Amino acid sequence: MSGNSIGKKLVLTTFGESHGPCIGGVIDGYPAGFSIDLSHIDSELARRRPGQSSIVTPRKEKDVVEFLSGIYKDKTLGTPIAFIIKNEDSKPSDYRKLKDIYRPSHSDYTYEMKYGVRDERGGGRSSARETVARVVAGAMAKQFLSKQNVQIKAFVRSVGNISTKKTIEDIDFDNIESSPARCPDPEVSKKIIKYIEKLKEEGDSTGGVVECFITGVKPGLGEPVFDKLHADLGKAMLSINAVKGFDYGCGFDSAKMTGSQHNDPFFMENGRIKTITNNSGGIQGGISNGMDIVFRVAFKPTPTIKKQQITVDKTGQKTKFTSEGRHDPCVVPRAVPIVESMAAVVIMDHFLRMQPC
């Protein structure tokens, strides 16, 4: 299996299956001599951890990271940083009766067609459990970027048809972590929680949108052709489980605008060139322009639901089944730190590309 790595100067490779012994990763290219705050990594993992509220999966994992190489006395050595997170609450028995059927909107069928074999224990490699390794790498990238005055914040913009109308300027980001919905709009957050709990009772699921903004990125990050900054951000986001869409700046709304409406006029302020509007989302020609980078990520409903579904087995025989595994009725709240982490990995990678060899 290829495609387990992302990045060029900062390379993250992940490994492990949902119900195997552990999930792990290797980070290559992280500069030497950088002090790592291990407690910050723990706090980032806690944001993604299962079992943290009534609206997420009840699977209980401590998600304690164990570093195997690359860090000594809390400082990076410049060598590959290897780490693992043990799976302590796996229940592969939940999936035994599903080993011969293809679950709707899962990767069961496509994996078996590609490899001739699959790990039916919660999807194995295709499980969102893999993203725990991304959060470790993202937490380390965030610490590096904070020294460059780059900050990355994401929040839940919408769940189902429930959406906050607040603009980024109106949002108090201190409110994001105060609600299990991770929506900074208190009233909308209550509606989201109520809606997810209702679907959980019904054995159903829903999707939503995470919005992310990145401040402090100087002009010049990104390459103008195949490695455009927004292209790499898009690939990183679309590699996250359950993601169905990515847009930045005005995104698809730009298709409804005229050039005079969409163009971002430049002006000078305190010796720095800025744009009056930010319809470009901080990226023009594939390269950062110094304005805030803004993008959105759309997540589909969790395909594993407790309602009875119809599918076929390996022989093509029509069958009915009910899932018994532990899954989020909505992945969106727990996806917030994952979106931030992948953004941090991409931005740090492009930052390192700008440095002299």
C-alpha cells in the first residue's frame, strides 16, 4: 500500500489499523534543537479523543503518545521522530458478522477490489482512528509555527441544516472549546447538540462543515503550479476520513460573482501591502499574500448507523444488517483538531521549503 505519507520538506508517514495494537507515525524533516511541549501534544490529543461527550463515540481511548526516537530531553534531534499511540479499547468482535458483507458508503468493497483482502475490524487502515497520528504531528507543527507568529484556529460552522451566521470577526474563539459541539455561537451550539442527540437516539447520523482560518502567514508560501498552497491544503483536507468538499476564500460562491465584485484591491497600511477584501482567502496564484488564509471543509454523515440497512455480501446476495460498532453520530466536532493539524503540517512544510538548503 502506497500513499501513507504527505509533505516534501516535512514528511509525515502514518501506520496502523483501527483495531490493531497501535496507531503510529514518523515525522521526518523537523528541525533540530526545537523544544517540544509534550503537555501541549497531550491537550491536542484530548480534543480529538473519543468518549469526551454524549455526542461522540463511546469508545474509550487514553490516547497517550509514546515517542520512540527523534526527541531527547524534550528537544528534537533533527532525526526521524517516531511515535505510537496504543489502541486500548478495541473491540474487533463487533465486526465479525460484517466480514463477508459490504457496508454502504464504506471502503469495504473498494479495498477488497484493490488489494484482494481487507481488515474488517472497523475498516482497519481506512478508519478515522488513523487521524490520531495526524494530531500528534499537527501539535508539533503548531508549536513550530507559533514561533513564527502563525496561529491556526478551526470551528464548527454548521451541522446538518443548522449553521452559525457569525463572521470570523464576530467570533470569540475562546468559546469554541466550551461546548462539545465546538461551535463558538452559544445558541447555535445548543441546537447542534440537541440535533445530534436526537439522531443518536434514532440510530442515524449527520454531516457538517468545519471552517478554519490561519493568521500570521507571510507572503510567499506555496508554489505556482502543481504545489499551489491551496492545492496542498485541499489534498490534506480531502485525505481526512469523511471529507467530501473543500473550498477557500469565497469558494463556490465566487462562481456567482463578477470580477469587480470578487477582485481584492490592494492598499498600503503601516508600510505593509494588504487587500481591502479577502475573497481570495489569503492565497493568490497558489501563493500566500499575507492576508488570513480561510477555508472550509465539508464532512458527510457517518456511514455506520444503527438503522437497518440493505447491502450485498461477497457472493452478491442481497442482505440486511445492523451495525453494532461504536461510532460518532456526527464526526464534525472531533474533526476540528484534525483539520487544524493537517493545516499546520502543510503550512510548516511550505515554510521549510522557503528556507535556504
